[in-house]
Amino acid sequence: MVSGSRTLEPAPERDRPGRGGRAARNAAVLSGATLAARLLGFALGVVLGRTLGVEDYGVYGFAVALSLVVTPLADVGITQYMIRETARDAARAEAEMRDLLRVKLALAVAVLAIVAAVALLRSRDSTVAVVVIVIAAAGLGDSFSQFVFGYFQGRERMGFEARLTTFAALLRAAGGIVLALVTRDLVLVVCWVLAVSVFQVGVAFARVRAPLRETRGRWAAAAWGTVLVMGAIVALTNVYTRADAVMIGLLLDDRQVGLYTAAYTLMLGLGIVPWMVGTALAPVFASTFTGDREVFAQAWREGVRATLVIAIPLALVTSILARPILERLYGPEFGDATTALAVLAWTCPLAALATLSSVALRGAGRERWILLVALAGAVMNVGLNLVLIPALGIKGAATMTVATEVMVVLAMAGLATARRLLPRPRLPLLRMLAAAAALAAVAVGLRDAPVEVSVIASMAAYVLVALATRLVGPEDIARIRQARAA
């Protein structure tokens, strides 16, 4: 069965009516849970920056960045493989589960040992080493929870993951904020983060006791080549997005990491809403590439337009008002991160476009393209940061982050359009420029006003001009709904 009324033969079970609606509901549930987790993580980061000071916040930022870089090495694509194999044959996936977990556990122990060695070599301060090791252990624990969630994603049961991750994020943020405000002790905060991770792992594995109990422990013939490709994409992406903070910590000092982490956390906050565009369209790309290429192309065009219409004003207002925004949220001591934030803000539209390109290519089955681009991004980012960070400090790292995202977007979208997999987007450039100019004029004119007034007035100017020039209208919402319904 294909979309519309062109019914050629009885639909197989996986394509019958109702499956598309379930996919849309699952995407909405997971998007909502991820949005809540990101917002709570953002709140925790801001409070830690204000209460701990720049240097301790730098230790925390280095530990989190290092954890994000190394955690995929303990998974190597096993979680993504579990999602795919469960969707294809749940019984076979359950038979492989125990052996996959054994490999994952062995890798996790090895990765934690490497992190401990790096932490001890980087600093003779035992407190710093403890923070790095504990955060890494929490990240590895979360990766085991993700493995279980992958099993349920393959079975298209996302409610459990959404509820547990949201509750764990709330617990982590609330406890971390209270501990930071009351004790100002970073070690206690990260120990709380680890405790929540252990709690989440315990609850997650309680839900898969039955398939684990039924598995007899025989070695399963997993497609390890596919596993490694899936894992490499995640690992390389994390390298080019988070290795900069790790390198700042190794090449400079904790204070610079703290400043950069504050700017990076704000950049991540900016990207929450644009990121949701790509997430919402992921099931559309997956379901329409082989069924209705016209809808696939339409989803791409409207996704690019929506991403830019949302992300550009967020990046522009943050870039212009970087200092007052930083000082209002984190305090005056973080003012030295102004230039880094002004540059990093432009990662918001670029990263959102990269996400959109990635989910479109995944929907088209072009994972190896994504792998090659991620490899190029990782090599470019790490190689040039070795030069730029010692020479320019965090400004160099911020510039390299934006440059890497530019390369990633141009490579993925350019390759796809050159191969006629994706159409060239048609953008209302003059109307976008007019709305952005109105925002910039108001932001500059109100730069000395309270930052809340400046931001609200600037965004209001953008919205008014966007509506007046029909940059945004009711038909835009209708198109996205039409694409999702298909």
C-alpha cells in the first residue's frame, strides 16, 4: 500500500492503517520526553555555573564532555543494532540480548579504566579525578538504559522510555540544583547524578527480566559489521561536537573550560526548538522515501524552511546580546565567554540543518554517507583545534565548531542534492533578510535596556515583519501537518 488512495494490494501487517499514526505518536512522545530532559539539563547547568564558580563549572564541563566522547566507545552501535533487529525479528533480538550485553559490559569496564587513567594524569587533584570518573560512570550507566530503551523502540513501545527518562531528568535536575544551592559541593552533585543513573538502569532492566531469563547464553551471530558502522556514526559525531571542551581542558585550564561550557550550554538551549523540526519529520522521511518521493521532497523543503525561520532569529539575538544574556544567567564572572557565545550561537541553525539532513539520509538508507561526513568532521575539528585552541583560546574552539557544522551541512545536503536524493530547497531569502534586519535593529537599539526587554522586543519585531511579509503563515503549519499525515 502506498500513500493516498492508490491501493494496489492488501497491506502487510507492518504497513496497515494505524501504523503511521502510531509512529507519529511515538515520535511525539519521545520528542516531548527529550525536550523535557534537555530543558531540565539546561536549568541544572545554569544553576551549577552560578553556584560553583567558573573553575568548578569547568571541571564539571570537562567531565561531561569527556563522558560524551568516550561513552559511544562502550556501545559501538550495539544499541542501534538492537533497535533495528528487534523491529525486524523480536525473538531473534531477545536471543542475542544477553551476549550483546556481555560485549557492552566488557567495553564499559575498559572505557571507564581509560577515563580513570586520563583523569589521574590530567590533574593531581583527587577531587577533579573523582568528578571525571563519577560522571563517566553515570554516562556509561545511561548507555545501558539506552540499550533497554532500544529494545522497546524496536517493539514500538516508547511510553516506558518517555516516562522513565523524564522522571530521571527531573530527579537529576531537582536533586542537583538543591545540592548545589545548599552545599556548593561539586562532588556531592555528581554523586547524585550517578545515583540517578543507577536508579534508571535498575528500573530499565527490571522491564526486560523475562527475555534475559529465557536466554541461555549461547553466542549470537550478530552482524558486527553493521553494528560498528552504526556505532562509528555516533562516536564520530560526538567527537566533532564535544571534543573541543575536552581539548580546552587538556590544552588550557579549568577556567577556560568553564567559560566555554557556559557558552556551549546556552547554544544547546537555543537548539532545542529547531532540533524538534528534524525529530518530528524523521518518521516522515523513513516512511515516504520508498512510497511517495513527492512527500519526501516536500518534507525536506518545508523542514529546511521551518528550521531556518526558527533558528536564525534565535542565533541572531543571542549573538548581538551575548554579554548581557551570559551575565544575567551565569553572573558577571562569565562575561569573558561573550565572544565564544556570539560565535557559537550560529551553531544553532547549522546543527539543526545537520540533524534534518541526517534523518533524511537515514530515511533514504544512506547511513554510510553520514559515516563518511562524520569522519571528515571529526578529523577536521580535532586537527584544527590542536592549532586554534592554543593560539586563540575558546574563541578558536567556537570558530572551529561553527566551521565544522558548516562543512557537515554542506557535505550531507550537497551530496544528497547532487545525487538527486534531495531537492534544492526554495527559500524566501529577501523576506528572511527583512525580518532578521528588523530584529537586529531593535536588539542593537535596546542593547543597554534590561536583557529581558531587549530579547522580547527583538523577537517581537522579527515576528511582526515575518507575518507582514508572509514569511510565516497558516499554510506553513498546514504543509507540515500534511507531510506528517502522509
